[in-house]
Amino acid sequence: MASLLLALATWWLVRDEPVARAGPSGGDGADRRAGHRLRAAEERWYRSMAQVVSNRATWPCFWVNFGISGSYMSFIGLWAVPFLVHVYGMSAVAASRHTSVMLLAFAVSVACVGVWSDRIRLRRPLIIGSAALYCAFWIAWISGTVPAAATYAVFALMGFIATGFTLSWACAKEVNPPSSAGMATGLANTGGFLAAGILQPLVGWVLDQRAPGTDAFTGFRPALGVLMLFALIGLAGTLFIRETRCRNIWASTQQA
């Protein structure tokens, strides 16, 4: 309800151009010129979007988010708690604390990974290394090698490691025109939400296919395998991300 009220207030109060604030007189010449420029920009937005979509260098960033962000959001948002409850015999409260630990570790790491990347002037090594380690954690879960005493630590490490995919937003921006930065990062980020929307029901469907009488871990293993498959798609995407060295390289790619 609060979101709906804010949306209505925004629609009512926010104006698209300076001339709209000037009242019936239409404002002064500067306001009218600004309004004309804004309308021209609005007419060209679809061209900018087409340029971003047609840029091959944008799509690896999309697939990184599709695989890494999508599997992460699906696991922590829905399936981590049932997994811990049924496989490790935890209470729902204890399982939820694990997701809180993972989110906290993610928050700490995501605040640092961009700074680190900017300081060393590199993107790809951090993105690839993060994705590879993230996939390694899925191997550990599927193989059943994570002892109950280590689940908190593994969740913390998994959350801390996963944040490399966020650098793909910067990469998407840096391989496209600066004027299309929002569209480029938005397209890349869409991959994660799309995958999460696919994975949440897909994992549930896979769990429903387990044979009656199957023990909890054996029943969850194919579902974990689906999450790992998406993570591997993300890892594959990292290998095709173009190194930008933390600067916009769009102009140089056009000259080449």
C-alpha cells in the first residue's frame, strides 16, 4: 500500500520537463529550450536501448547475473531454509539465522569489492575468481561434504564470495555509451531477477519429482544441481566479459 501511495504521489507531483513547472504562460525561453531537449531525448531512448542490446559486450554481463545472482537470490530467498531444515534437521529459526549471516557477509563484501576493483584497476579477475569459488561451494553442498558444525561458516563465506557479480554492472556501463549507462546496467541486472523467477518454481518442481521414501539429502541433491547449473552458466559468462580497467572503453571499441 505504501508503494502504491508513493507511486501515485510521484505521478501527481513529478513533472517531465522544466516548462511543466512554469504554469500556463509556458515559462521563459530557457525553460522551453530545456523542455524541447528533454522531449528529443525521450524520442531517442529506444535507439539507445537498441544500441545497448545489439552490443555483444553487454550480454556476458547479463549471463553473469543470470547465473550467479539468480541462483544466489533463489537460494537465500526461498530454498536455503527448507534445505537446512530437512537435510540438517535445524529449526526454521536456526535456518533463518543462516540466511541472515549470508546476507550480512554479502553486505560487507559488496561494500568492498567495488573499491578493491577500482584500486587495482581490474574487473575480470575479481569477477571470474568470485564466480569460480561460488561454484565450488555448490559442489560442496551437492557432495554432502559440509558438516553441520560448519554451516554458519560456509554460509558466511558463500555470501562474502558471491559479490563479484556486482562488478558486471560496472562492466556493462563501461562497454556502452555513457549516455546509456542506466540502460546497460539495467539490462545486466535483469538477468538475475529473470533467473530467480525461473529458479524458484523450477527447484520446487524438481523437489516434487523425488521418489517416495527418498531421504532428504538425496531428494535435495537434484534441486541443488539445478542451482549449480545456473551458477556454472554465470561462471561461463564471466569468461567473456571484456576487461575495461575501470574506464569507459566504448569509444575505443567503435574505432576498432
